[in-house]
Amino acid sequence: MIMIDGTVETIIYENKENGYTVCDVSSAGQLITMTGYMPNLTEGERIEAHGDWFTHMEYGGQFKVEYYERHMPSNEVEIEKYLASGLLPGIGKATAKKIVKEFGADALEVIEKTPDKLMAIPGLTKKKVDEIYKKYVELIGVRDAIMFFQQFGMRASSAVRAYQIFGEKTVDTIKSNPYIMVGSVDGVSFSAADTMAGKLGFCMDSYERVSCGIKFLLRQIGYLNGHTYLPRQTVTGNAAQNLNIELEKAENVIAEMLLREEIIQINYGEYDAIYLSEFYQAEKRVAQRLLEMSELVFDIDGAQIDRMIEEVEKKNKILLAEAQLEAVKCVFENSAMVITGGPGTGKTTIIKTIIELMEASGKRVMLTAPTGRAAKRMTEVCGIEAKTIHRLLEITPGENEVGNRFARNENNKLDCDVLIVDEMSMVDILLMDSLLAALSRGARIVMVGDSDQLPSVGAGNVLRDIIESDSLTCIKLTEIFRQARESMIVVNAHRINHGEMPLLNDQDNDFFLVTRDDPMTIPDTIADLCARRLPRHYGFNGISQIQVLTPTRKSIIGVTNLNAILQDRLNPPSPDKAEYVTSKCVYRLGDKVMQIKNNYQMEWERLDGSEKGLGIFNGDVGFISDISSNSQKLTVIFDDRAVVYDFMLLDELELAYAATVHKSQGSEFDAVIMPMCETHRLLMTRNLLYTAITRAKKLVVLVGREEIIKCYVDNDNIQKRFSGLKDKMRIY
């Protein structure tokens, strides 16, 4: 690693949010362009930068800074340039000159220790001096935090985020308990905090370490696997193993955490369950609210409703089946209900009929779905706007995923009488809690979904728990309608769901198996289908209309390998396509990409400029429209929204020519291709295959062996999710 000592001459670019900076530094008579995370850098400041040289394809030789030290300007020339940089409010070039003339080389010490002396400078009032002092103290605090973090090999951007949370006491706060950053400072993992704590002298079995490790365990093993709680024995065993401590110590810390109410324990008969408080409270509130809604009784005129239904049927030239009629009538009678069924069972017809009837009755109807694609599809088929749940509730950014806040809540209710939620299988417990909190008393909620699909990515098993609790009215649709029966996608979805093998390779239909006995040939076959065969035979666009779905991230049929092969075939390198290379992959102009974590603070703007908003969410798919090496930014178009990513945020994106089945939930594609070869047995389940093929509108192509399809169909084991909503709905 190389060290360069120099003076900052020009700030070329600075990202105020994360501190990424491009600047020119004068060192030993040379002007060097430096890039890296150097927040609040100012012209005239002397730095000692450590890093390495690299060659930028457009701008030539540059110095990439890994870490650096700042030396505040010491002579009058440097101080004047520093003050004139505009970093401190109310000080421009003229005022900087006056301050240095008055206080000389002591000017910065005056600002820090005796700021009121600045009022001797014409134009600097008490209010302005207070603002200058506040900003200067902040700059020193951020600088000290960065220097402290760099001792442990941690990024400057993490130090900036820590300072935003803990303020001027950041270093002292973190020294007293480094684990306080886990879950509060984005980007600081338990491992990073643990390394820092070890160097600061914290014991392996300290309460701070073990309690943080247990909370981290509940989030990582729990939340990321869909659990809202874990059995106490599981928590104790995993804590002892992962934290390398005695089992007795783990038990003692759990007991103390329970006394401090940092975690919650509930007995479920065969075991004690350990909850993080936010998940326990969310389950409790959801159960109570749904049960309260179920007790509301509406006075209805059955004869009038029958007449209204007949008018809608006549107008739309439809005839509702018995179960559909029951569902429509139940909405008038119930404040909370579920409509569930597979593809082709008429859920969309019911939704459209409910909308028409409720609006005719003077009710305000709102539509929502968990993902942007699901909301867009709902808008298209229903004729009125559907919003994502986050947009409906008007997301405002919080510190983390659990801490996000909504403008619509128990104190600012939604302006609707009937809320219809589609794709309910994707709604996790935290989102459901927020949604119900925003509903006014007397409003109805209609929850529509397919309980046989994979459950939500987030914690909980909301739809299945509600259905299995038998506490709410639930209409289960089983009849496949004539038009849907003409689609082998629909027919085979139901066959698979019933444990029967799908019907394959009817030349006049839409469901095929391309047999490949050798797994090594499957990726190239899939690439050929996307790039040549399906576009030629069906006219599909290989990038935007065809989606490859796979059960796994690893192996030859995993997301990583398939995306590399598909990118090379569908969007190969070209002199006119800008690229940005990371350790993970190459991002290229025109690439299909997916957001892989919820980011509540990411800004987006409609392409027509009509609206701006916050929030890009796990599973959103878009296309790269611009890559700028100069500004270190990349633009992605998600449907009709443009989002600009700093290069440092690209770990939130991945190529999406191929995606896991879990990530495809809530989406629909013209064509779905799925590899059929041996993978982890836990992934080869009936409901995973069912979920994959129900994502396709026009065509399904399976590539591999028929015996593998049978393995999926025969495996009806559903991985158990630890979720207590069903039990709470039965208790309250």
C-alpha cells in the first residue's frame, strides 16, 4: 500500500450522503486525482492518504484511497483557503480573509474554543457564529469518528452513518459498547463490531457481546428465514456454538435479557419461544385487530345486493359461479375476509366485481399489493390505480428495515372504506401490522392470495396462519374456469399442487420439457432458448419477456452462473456500451438487474417527471439505462421510475436474467424457463415448482430430466416457519 501526503486543491465531486469524493491533491509538485470515501474534505486541507494506483478507462491514472488521515491547516494561507471553501455556513472568501487577518494562525482554535470572539468580525451575528461553531464541531466529530473507525479497517462511510446517529459522542459511545452499532448503523455487521470489541478488550462472554449476538442470531437465522421466533433451545445452542461460549453462559444471558425485556418468551406447549420484541408485538397487534374487525356486523339488504350483482353480471356479460357469488356477498357482511385460490379460479373477476359494487354503494375503494409489478398488474386488470403497500402507506425513511416509518398510521388513517390486498402470500408480519394500523374502524379489508405459493420473504406466515386459524371468513376457490382450462400452465399448476405429474410437450400448448440428461449442458440450452429459439418461434424479447427461474443461488444451475452466461449471450460487451466492473460482476448498459434488499431512503422519479418518491424494494426488476464513471453513478429504470445508484450501493443490485423462485414472487412474465436437475433436497419442493410455473402468462419451458420434475411433485414437505399469529388469533 502506498502513502501520499499532500494538500487538497480542488473537490471535483462529493456525495454528501456517504462521503464518496473525487479530488485533486497537490503532492511534491504533482497534481494527483484521488477517489474514495473522504467525507467533508475541504480545499486547502492537508491529508495523508493510503491506497494504490489504478488506471481509469476514461480518466487515466488515479489514486484509490483505502484510508486517510487529515491534518488541519496550520499556517495562515492554508487556514484562509480552508475557511473560504464554503464548508462553514456564513463564511465566504471575504469573511475568511477578515477572520485570518484578525486571529492569524489561531483562527481555527478560536472557532472551536472561544467562538464568541468571531462576533468581532463585521457581519457575523450571534446566530451566525452559533451556526459556524455547530458545523465546525460536527466536522471535527466526523473526522475523529473516521480516524477511530479506520484503526479497525472499517469504512469512512460507516463512521459517517454512526455520527449521524450518535452525534459528537460517537467515539465514546462506541468505545463503551461497539455492539450498539449492530442493527443501528447500516453496513456494520456483528462480525465487524465483534472484531472492534476484541481489540478494545471486551471479553468473549461479556453481556454486551452475548446479548448482541443473540439478537443478531434471532434476526439472521430467524428473520432471514421467515421465522418470527425461535425455540429457546435453538437460540441457546446456536448462541453457544456461534459465539464460542459455554451453554450455561448463553442460558444466563438469555435469562437476564428476559428480565430486561430485551427479548420476550412465550410458551407454546412443547417448547418455549424466544421473540424479538418487534415481532411479538406485531403478531399480537395483527391478531387483535383482525379479530376486532371480524366482530363488526354490517346491516345489509340481501335482496338489494342480489339485484346489484345481477346488474353487474348483465353489464359485464359474466355469470359468477357459486363460490364467486359467495365471496362477493361476504364482502358486504364482513369487515375482514380472505379469498384464496390457484390460477384460473376467478380471483380477478371477484376483485373487479367487488370494486364495481362497492363504488356503486358509495364506498371508497383502494387497491394494493406487496410489489410494484403486482400492483401494476392489478391496475391493468382492474382499471383503477393499485399502489404498493409501501407507497399506499407513504413510506418515510427509518434507520433500518424494522424501524421504517409510514406517514399513514394509527394517527393518520387511510381514506378508504374498502381495502383490497392482492398477493397476500407475500405480506410479512411487520408490513401487515403497519397496514392494519392505518385502517379506520369500520373499514373493510379483503385479503386475496394463493396460500399454496411460497410464503413471504420477510418474517411470518401471515396468509396461511390467518386461514388455518379459522377465525375469519375464508372463501376457497377450487373451480378452474373454461378459458383457464385451455392453458396447460393453469392445468399443470393444479396437477402439481395435487401431487400429479404435469402433462408435457403437447405441440399446440404452452408447457414443455426440453430433455437434457447431462446437467452440464443445461445452462447453454437455457441461454440458447433465451437468445435464439424462443424469440424466433414466439417473438419474445429474450431480455424483457423471458425470465429464467431457479431454486438455488449456487451450483451450475444457480443464479450466479446462469446470469454470467445469459449476460454474455443476451447483452455482450460492445465499445458503445459503458460498463462498471465490481468483484461480484460486470454491470453493463442495458443489463437486466434486481434490487435485492429494501432501501427505504432511495429516491426515484417518474420518467415523465410527474412524481418523486422514496423506496426501492427487494425483488424490484429494472434495466440499466446509464453508467457514469465520472460521477460514479448508475441509473436503473424500474417500469416507469428512474433510480440513480452510487457505485458504493451496487451491492444492493444483482443481474436478473436469472433469479431465484423466491425472488420472483408477485411478478408475472410472458415466458418462464426453469432448470430441472438435482439440487438441495430442501429446495426441490412441490410449492416451489408450483410458484415458479404460476409466474408464467404464456409459456413454461423446463430444461432437464423428467425424473427431477417427479422429485419436485412428490416432495410436499413445506419447511416449517416458526410463526405465532395462528395461535394468537385462536387465543384472543
